[in-house]
Amino acid sequence: MQLSPLPARPFGKIRNITLKIPGPGLPRSGSITFREGEDAKKAVEHLNGFELAGRAMKVTEELDQNEAAGPSL
């Protein structure tokens, strides 16, 4: 399978990345925590709907109540 390249735009410094890859046929998900909220907003604006491996990515901003470090997506 060939993956489409992600847009060549840096969105900012990342604090943490979490990937959830369950068994076959189940949806995959993950989250990226940026150090700055504005960086997370830029990533959402540019990546929501971006096609990756023939599927549109769903990217949203989410505030993590358990971590005061910064906004996630």
C-alpha cells in the first residue's frame, strides 16, 4: 500500500503521541499533544479531511482534562 505524503508544513513542537491500533477490522485512532494550543489549531485546519491511504483523516481539537500540559488533537 502506498501512502500519500503529509503536507510539508511543520505545525509546532509535539509533547506526546499516542496510537491505538486494535485488532483487524477495528478503527484505528491516536492523539498528538502539542506544546502550544495555536499549533494544535493549525494542525486541525490543515489535516482535517486530508486523504491518507485513500481515506480522509478526521482531525479535531480536544482539551485533555487530565493533562495541563497543552491542547491535543
